[in-house]
Amino acid sequence: MREFRNDELLLLESVAYQIGATVERIRLYNKQSEMLITKERTRLARDLHDSVKQKLFALSLTAKGVESLSKDVPTIQEAVSDINTLSQEALFEMQSLIWQLRPEHEEDSVCEALEKQALRLGLKPHVQCVCISLNEPVQQTFIKIGQEAIFNTYKHSESNAVKIELKTHDEIVVLTIEDEGVGGALTTPGRFGMKSMQERATQIGATLSVDSPTHEGTKVEVRLHKEVACIENDCFTRG
């Protein structure tokens, strides 16, 4: 330990200012990147709503009209009925995708956003969550991964119930999405949803695990250390 000379203090002060300016530039750059991503997601959602969704809606109405006009031709009526069913399903899934793209859940907690997603899809969510102060990137990533897992439950599990759980355990924040459906999620290679969830988890330094035995349901779990996940390491349960 010693006292610094004035010239040494000036040098250290100069270095500190440069480091501070660099950190601030990085922070502003990251914020600008996030704003651009949000803007692009909003644009995509708007375009999908204004074009694809409207065309699917028109297709559904047309199929209903043709179905009513073909009552005397059972073969045609059955085919048109299938078209109507498929267009309704596509319309429903498109609406869900648009909702995920729009940043409407920014003010929601992870569990609030995921519960809304499950209800929109007609599922019955069972929510068990502690109140945790997650930082913004982690919160949004948890929401996106959870939404993808819930959508997979709706689309593939053949179950209408889903369990949503957020907790802390041994200095680790754990998000779990679980259903009691048909399982077998890992038997289909190259699934885009699975790859997307893994990429999102990797971006924030989290680990993603999927347990999906055939006929035994699927469990998606995201794990991240408190020091990375929380605002100023504040991960205490508040209610």
C-alpha cells in the first residue's frame, strides 16, 4: 500500500473516464439493438395481421359458403369441411404467433405472461410461482422459452392442462413448463421450436433440459444462476 503521485492519479482518472465512456457506449448500443429487434417484431406482427391473417379469415368464410352450397354432394362437402377446419386451425395458430411477436407482455411478470398465453390457447394452466426480480433480458427470454413450450403443449401433447412453475433452489432460478400428454417430443429430430428454445437459453447463459418419455408427458426446464438472472442479485421471494 502506498500513496499515489498526482501524475499517477491523473493517469488513472483518465483511464477510468475512458472505461466509463466505453461501457456507456456498449450499453447504448445494446439498448438500440433491443429497440430495433422490438420494432422489427412489431412490424412482422402487423404485416401478418394485415395480410396472412385476413386471407386465412377470408378462406374460412369461403369454405363455409361452399360447404353450405354442396349439401347434395357429400364428397365435396366433406373435402370443403376439411379445408374449413384446417383454415380455422391455421387462423388460431396465426393469432397466437402474432400475440407472441407483439411486445404486449412487457409489463407482465414471467408467470403472468405465460398464464395468459396458456389461456389464449384454451389450456388450463396450473401456476406455482414465487415473485422474483429478474433482469429484463432474462425475463423476456424466460417468457419466450415458456411461450414456445406452452405452444408445443397445445399443438403436440394432446393434453389441455399445463403446469407453470418459477422458483429458486440452491442459488439457481428454475422455470418449469410441464404437461401430462403423450410425450415423445425428442423423437422428432430437427424441431425448430426445440432449437429456438435452446438458442435463447444459450444467449443468457442458461441451461435447457427437456424430459419427454413417450406416453409420460413433457417437462421443459430452464436453469440460471441467481447472480446472472436477478436485478442486483435480488432474488428473494416477496410473496
